[in-house]
Amino acid sequence: MRNLTLALRMLRKTPFVTAIAVLSLALGIGANAAIYSLFEQFLLRNLPVRAPGELVNLSAPGPKPGSTSCNQAGDCDDVFSYPMFRDLEQKQTALAGVAGHVNFGANLSVRNEAFSGRGMFVSGGYFGLLGVKPAIGRLLQPTDDGVIGANFVTVLSHEFWRERYGSDPKIVGQTLIVNGQTLTILGVAEEGFRGTTLGAEPMVYVPVSMRAAVTTWRPDFENRRNYWLYVFGRLKPGSSITQASTQLNTLYRSLLLDVEVPLQQSMSDATMAHFKARTITFTPGARGQSSIHREAKTPLIMLFAITATVLLIACANIANLLLARGASRATEMGVRLALGATRGQLLRQLLTESVVLGILGGVVSLLVAMWTLKSVASFMPPEALTTMDISLRPAMVAFAAVLAVGTGLVFGLFPALHSTRADLISTIRAGAGQITGGGRAASRFRTALVVVQIALSVALLVSSGLFLKSLVNVSKADLGLSIDQVAMFDISPMRSGYDSTRAKVLYERVEQELRALPGVTDVSSARVAVLGGSNWGTDVRVQGFTCLPDTDCNARYNVIGSGFLTTLGMTLLAGREFTDADRVGTARVALVNEAFAKKFNLGTDPLGKFMSRDGRDSLDIQIVGFVRNAKYSEVKDEVPPLFFTPWRQDNTVSSLTFYVKTRQSPADILQSINAVMRRLDATVPVEDLKTMPQQMRENVFLDRMISTLAGAFAVLATLLAAVGLYGVLSYSVTQRTREIGVRMALGADAARVRALVLRQVGGMTLIGAAIGIAAAFAIGRAAQSQLYQLQGHDPVVFVSAVLALVLVAFAAGFMPARRAAQVDPMHALRYD
């Protein structure tokens, strides 16, 4: 307590210096705490289930001939066919159990209120294997999943139960309409459990055997060439992943060779060998199954590295500050040693002061952390915000506390050791009680810290420059679209009980009503949203192109409405667009883009050629339009081979995305769109209502977030480095006052004195910049995958970053140099 009391008294004596130190640390600790919060949520947090470390995710990489469907739960390598899952579930003995799951979109109706949400199909053993308990009622059991299409039951998530039912304990046995089907509520999952897929939090859980009854997608449950189910398991007590993998693959290879190999058709010898070599791979499943784990890893590690660098620069500043203050307290330390104080006592006192500084910075850092998290949230798409918690979570507060104490010890250790060195009394006695600055060791250490700050600042400026230039390239990318005046939204009437005929009638009415709105110039629709990150793909047959067994004959496709190209500003190179007359019963038609024509050797005139979907031999679709390449799924991806067919020629269209082009700002028409849909059918909820410019921003939100945060942190780091440089130079000028006075007395003018100080600036800047450039090359290579149309060693960025740092460094050095040039020689000679 005595040390703490003295530490607080010493900090109060220098309020300005203390405030600067606390603010510097708050910025560094707060930024790190915020990024750690995201890191923990997206990459470290385990599922809130029993013994999550025993869970393992299963996948079977390799050829998957047939159809494959995957989502945010993982790659397409991770999915299994339904029959294979049931074989593993019933016959395996290597694991304590296996379970399956897959997400789905749901239109829900609660007490006559319709809205869209998420659901999850799960196997009967899903909850039992995870060890999840019911809050009320009971959860799904294997008996609820034994017969395909026979169990119209559901379990609610705890959050959905609380928000929509007010935690009503009487809901067990009541019904809920999910995608038009009436399901009986069995119970509610325990609080805190939000499924096993990060980023897709289900409101309801439905038996996986009900997928065909509850969605418009009709899986063939007996088809072993239809892959769509994610599978995980639990290790037996005392069993290792290696042991379980060996045992399970014995069963899997038997099923593969005896049951699945005979089903394969038109497969080359090489592909068949690869197919036979498939094995089930095990990965840790404590965090569940989600593509976010992979997608968020690199950006978060990069942001963590950037914020850690900012903290290092802040710590270097505080270390320099404590060294300077230690020199001014040399006499105090010497007297205390002479009076019998031990070095350990003085070290504890000085480290207490630095730790108090760190703790004060840690307290203020929580405000910085909240600001940083809110900044990150401002870039996130709305659906991603449900995954992210921007509150003061215990994990974040604990991390900030550990960082505050740790940095207090780290930046205070060398100054404390130097201020209590053994030769302190003799040094003071030799200097007749004068302060000399602490010796050459302290001077070299302070200079080294500034050099390190400059190097780190250069590296951060280069990295932020790369991200900013990449973002500029993204914003200037030729989309091949005209989207500034377009609004968009989705509807899924077949999830609300519509059959295919009624759904198509509703689509027609929606288009008519939207065209009648004031200011609307064009209306169209599509099954797959443009720049939405989703893709549909299928094998095709094209006239004149031979598909051998190992030939890639896959293309992306979309079903669209009439006027689609006009509404989105796409260029028709030849032929015609679809019209309302392209309906079921008329000749089937298609539009293809340039990438499609190139891949399938159609040249520059594909009109009149025939093709077919799903690899069928009958070429029953005629190409009637040739479209210039335009961005489709992702702004940063290459335009894929793509063909379009009219949705009016499809028998079943479960949902559509509508596009409304206006003469005014598209944001102004959003309320009118909502009013139209309420008037047509209030039971069909409007989903993802937004403008197309907003859709594009969300498509590249990761680039915007990284560029903005990296730029902000780089500027902050540079300013902190400038403060450090200014402090070192100011202290150096103070210590060299007598030397400067002698030089001026011997004839040195103000210009020479300024040059003397600025040479010191130049030397530190040159060395620091050289080190920073070397580090920046490594950063550029690591960040290459995140850059768009830009090399990680872009010379313009490197030169600009170095020039910016040089200007800041010399600006920081100008005031100390000017002050040195104004030294009065007579005053300086009397300084001692």
C-alpha cells in the first residue's frame, strides 16, 4: 500500500505526462482488446455443450459425382449423402455417436405474424450427442427421425422462445407454421445454445427426415450421389482422433467399395482410383462446423498484428518517458540507496508506478475497445451482426486487464533497472549532483526504441496503403452493371404454403404492382441474387463441345425474369432478352455470357446453338442471347462461365429476388415496396430489402473494414512514433545544452545547430525506414490473398509510406531543432 500511495502521488505530480501515457496505452490496449473479442468469438469460442473437446467434425474429400449442396457450415468436401450418414450412424462403433445437420431458410408464422428466419434440420441423436438439455418440454430424439416425412415436430431455440413467445411455458404442444407446414412444438433448447454453425443461428430445429416436407428442395433420400448433410461425432472416453479415425475408416471403405463404387457411371480410371481412395478425415469439432472459422482467420490475425504493433509503439513511448523521468529522479534514487533502501525495494516502487499507469490505461481502454467494436459492426452485413457481440464481454475485459498489467511490467522493467543500477551513487557523486541523462546505455536504448517505432510505423503505413489501394481498385472495378438506381428484395412464397402455380401468379402480380409505382422505370427478377455471394452450378452439354469423363463441363446458372439485363444495366452483345412470352410450353431458351462462350468454344457468335442442363444428352435449350461479362457472385472474383434461363419456363420457382430501377434514389422507394407486399399478401415476408449499392458494399465489407481499421491504426501508430521521436530529441537537446552553447560560442550558427539535430532525425529515420521496408515486404506477401489487382510489393505504396513517415519525422524534429538553434551561449555555459 505504501508503494501504491507513493506511485499515485508521483503520477499526480506530473498530470500532463501521466495523461499522455494513459491515453497512449488506452489506444493500444483498447484496440487489441476489441480485436481479441472478435478473435475469441469467431475463432476460439467452444460450443456451450458437454465436453466440447470430445467433438470431431467428419468430412470425405475427393470426387463427389452427382449433385452437391453446401452452405456456411463448411466446404462441399464436408458433406455426406443421407444414406451414407445413416449407414455410419447405425453401423459404426468407433465413436460414441454421430449426428447430422444442415441449415435452411424458413418463413415462420407465429400468432398470425409472418417473418423470415433460419432453421436447422438435425438428426434424432443431435441434441443427445451434444448433451444439450431442454429448457422446457423435451428435445428431438431418434424416434422423432425414424421415418421419412412422418414427424411434423419441432424444437425452438431459447432466444426465439423468449423473443416471440415471451418465455411462455405453455407453448409445448402448440403448433408453429414453418414454410407452410404446421409443426407441433416439443420443447425449447437450453439457454445459450445457438446451434452448431457459427453465423447461422437457427430459430427452430426440425428432424432431418422432414427436409422434403418442409422445404421446396426435394432431396432423394435414397440417392447416394446426392451430397448435402454435415456430420460430426463424439469420441469415446479415452479414445484419440487417430484411433477413432482408423476404426471408422475400416467401415467407410467397406461401404465405399461394396456399395458406392458400383453406382458410379462415366468415370475415368484416374477418377475412379481417386474415388476409391477417399477416406473420412477428422478435425476438432469443439467450435462446431462453420466456414467463418476459415474465412475470418487471416483478416483477424492481420488486424491483431496491426493492433499489437500499435501497442508496442505506445509501450516504447512510455519506456522512453520513464527513462527520462528516471534520469530526473537519479538523485532521489541515489539518496534512498545511500539511506539503506535495497534495490529490490526501489524496483518494486518503480514497477508499481508503471503498473498503475498500465491499469489506468486499461480502464480507459474499454472505451476505445467499444468504439473499435462499433466501428467494425458498422461494416458488417446485417445478418453477420447476429453472430457478433459488441458488448463489454468478460473475456474482453479479462484480456484488457492482463494486457494492462503485462504492458505495465514490460515497459517499466528496463527504466526501473536502469534507475536503480549499482553505480548510481558514484555516478551522481562524479557529476557533482548533476543530472547527466543516465549514461550512454539509456541514451542508446531510447534511440533504439525510436528506431523500432519508426520501423513499425513504416510497416503499418505500407500495409494500410496496400489495403487502401486495393479498396480503391475494388471501388473502381468494372462491374459490367449499372446499379446506382436499383433497389432489391427477396420473397419466398412457397415457404408460406404456396404451391408452384400460386407462387408464379404472385410473382407476376408483384412485377405489375412495382412497375406501377411512381418513378419506377424497370422491374425484373432472378432466382440467385447478383453480388450476393451465392452460386448455382450444374454440368451442361453444349452443341459442338465434347464432355469426356474428366472434362470440366460445369457452369454457373441463374433463372431470371424478362428485362433483367435492362434493369441491371448489363450489355447484350447479340440476340435478344427474355420476354414474358418465354413460358412453360414454349421453346426453351437461354442467354450465355462471354466466359461461357469461351469455355465451351462457341466463339463470338453463339446464337442459335443448343445446350442442355444437368449434363443431359438431349440438347433442348437454344441460345438466343449473348451477354457481355459482368460481375456475378463476388466483386473480386473472375466472372464465371454463366448462362441464364427464364424463370417462367421452370415448373417450380420457390423464391425470387426482385430488382426495381427508379429515377430517384433507390432508398426512397423501399417503404413503397413494403407497402406493395403487405397489400398483396402480408403472410409472405419481405427479405433483404436494400439498395444495390448497399449490396455491393456488403459484398466487399471485409475489404472496407480491414482498409479502414488498418489505415486508422497506421495513422495512430505514426503519430505515436512522432511523439516518441519528439520526446527523445527534446530530451537530447536538453541534455546537450552545454555542448550546443560551446559550439555556438566557437562560431557555429543557428543553421548548423539545426542541422546537428536534424541529422540525428535523419539517421534514426533512415535506419528505421530500412527495417520497416524489409518487414513491409513480408507483410505484403502474407496479405497478397486479400489484395485486389495489386501486388504486395507495390512501389507506389512503399514510396508513399516512406515519404509520409519522413515528413512526419522531420516535422516532429523541427521544434527541438529550432529550440536548439535558439540556445543562448552565455546561458548554456552557466547551465552547470
